Amino acid sequence: MPRARNKDDLMKFASENYAKLMEMISKMSDSQLNTPFDFSDDASKKEAHWARDKNVRDVLIHLYEWHCLMLQFLKNNENVSDKKSAVSFLPPDYSWKTYGAMNLMFWNKHQNTSLESAKEMLAESHQKVMALAEKYTNEELFTKGHFSWTGNVDLGSYFVSTTSSHYDWAIKKIKAHCKKVA
């Protein structure tokens, strides 16, 4: 799926990928849902997330936590008028060089969260993110520099990264698992 470059595509791609992800999960066999993810035999899957996430719950919680980052980012910066006052997308203890540690912290935080709770949490956060995206105009979303607090990235890119692109990542990961487990 191409990357959204306007509001209509953002809303469409995010909705479609979310629906595709949820449908895929609903069609998984008990074996696929209950067998831990294991990609250790695939040398092409060397990024940390391939070893980190052990099941569908872990993937959904990852998406949920990134939605929370997006929601907090918007809340923190809604009244910011200059870049100096901006609050970063990532929590203060993390940077784009160390966000892997943040993802691991999210993973650890939710090891007692059930799959059903993860589905509910993600459904709720997805709706909140989509409702906020809907409030912005195409210009506000996809004009670089429109908001000083987004730096040299347009706000739409944050929405794309936390919705459609992230859902695509989740779909690929779960699909890879389902191919290995009948």
C-alpha cells in the first residue's frame, strides 16, 4: 500500500489496514493464536522486534502504546506556538536512537495483559487517533512546518507512522507467523 500524502488517503489507508489486521486475527486458528512467534531460523528477520514480540497480544500492545504516544504528543503540543516549547514525540528518557529500549519497556509492561484486553485497548486507541486526525485539515496534516512543534516533518507523517504504516508492519509480522504455524 502506498504511503498517504493527503488526509483522504490517511483516513482510508489507516481504516483499511486496521480492518485488514483485525480480520486476519479473527481468522487465525487456535494453534496460530497460541503458538509463540519464533523467527529465529530466518536470518532476514534480524531486527529486534522479530525476537521481542512472542504473540499477537505483543503486536497489538505495541500498536496501542504507539497510539498513546501520538495522543500524548498532540495533547502536549496543542497550545505550543514555537519549537523551543515543543514536547518531543518520544518520552523524555528515549530518543530515536534508543526507542528500541522504549519498545521493550512497553513489551515488559504488558506481559500480564490478555489478548482480549489488548484488542479492546487497540480498538479504543485507534478510534481516538482517527478522531483526532479527522479534526485536522489536509493543509495542517501535510504541510511541512505548519506546526512548529513537528520540526521538519509534517503532522500527517506522525499519523501515518502510528496507523497505516504500523498496521502494515503488524500484518506482515502476523502473516509471517501464520505461514509457519498451521
